[in-house]
Amino acid sequence: MVRSCGQLDVISIFSQLRKQRVNLVNTLEQFKFVHLVLLESILNPKFEIHCDNFSEEYTLLTSNNNKKIKKNLDLLTEICNKDFQKADKPAEIEADKCRYPDFISTSSAIVSLFPYGNVTTKNFINAVFVDGYKRAKQFIATQVPMKNTVWDFWRMIDQFNVKQIIVLNESHYSNGNFLPTKKRKLDFDGIGVALDSIDEAKLAKTYEITLNAVK
């Protein structure tokens, strides 16, 4: 409405909303917040991607060495007014577990692994919780496992009872061989990962995997 008409009558909208919910936007802080959100939505570009053209947008985002993704990340960092360089970072010995060590999540969203078997101190994995429509921290986003993080990846899958894994990168992007094959079962110090079946479609493959963990 703002972009099409060039204006927005906030007071009239609030008046209409209060007929449905009396105390909606009732304090000075709430008024300031609403206007701040409106200002950012007007000035900032749209980042959403519609399902009907996701494939084309993904190709565009990842072209030229992920140039557009990096540009959007810089813009979002500026919008959020957060200095990611000052965010809590893992210990130096864990930096080799990050595919891109310069991009580390803040501590409020980062996933921590539980003690597992003989491992009692190494709890870092380069993964973050993502809020969903139904609840907070409904999803986990992480990098494609590297050779030295495959075991951590499957520890996370087991410990957080993950039922579905969606891999957006090409299979050759990982050097960790984190998916089992029909001839090769994966064993990681108490975690067994076996392939049950593969359903190959034109644009995707669906793996049915059994995870057996000895705790």
C-alpha cells in the first residue's frame, strides 16, 4: 500500500484495529516500534523468495561466487545494527569446524551439542536455531558437513530428534561423505547411519535413512 499509494494512514489503521482489539498498540514504545518497522519495510529491499520461482532465485543468489548472498548479508547486518565481529565466537580450536569462519552466529541462536559417550567438552557445531510458524526454534540451519564435522552433524541429528534433513547444496560441495550408500554404512563412535532406500526424481533425491545411536 505504501509503495503503490505513496502514503499510509497509521492512525486510521490503529483505530480500525482497536475496534477488534482494544489495547492493541497502546503505549508510546509500541507506537515507536510500529513506525520503526514501517520505516525499515519501506526503505529496505525485499528478501523473500516465492516458491514458484525459487529455483531461478537460488541460481541467481549462488552465481558469481555467491556475490548476491554476500551483498544481502552485508545489508542485513547493517539493518539489524549488529556487529557480528563482536559476537560470541567459538574457541580457536573449533574454528576449523566452520566452512566460513568469518560468519559466526550470535550465542542466542547457536546450537550446542550435549555430552555424548566419551565426549564431555566438545559441544560446538556451526549450526543455528531458526524460528518456525508454529513455534520458536522449530528448525536448525547448518553448513554441509566437512570431513571433521560429520560425526558432530549426526550427533546433532540424534540429540535433537531431527526427522527430515533438506540439503540445498550439490553433493560435491561436501568432502565429508556424510550420507551413507547402499554399500557403505557410516559408523561414528556409537552412531550408526544406514541407507534404506533412494527415490531419485528430476530435481531431487529422497533418502530413507535409519539412525541407530548407542547412548
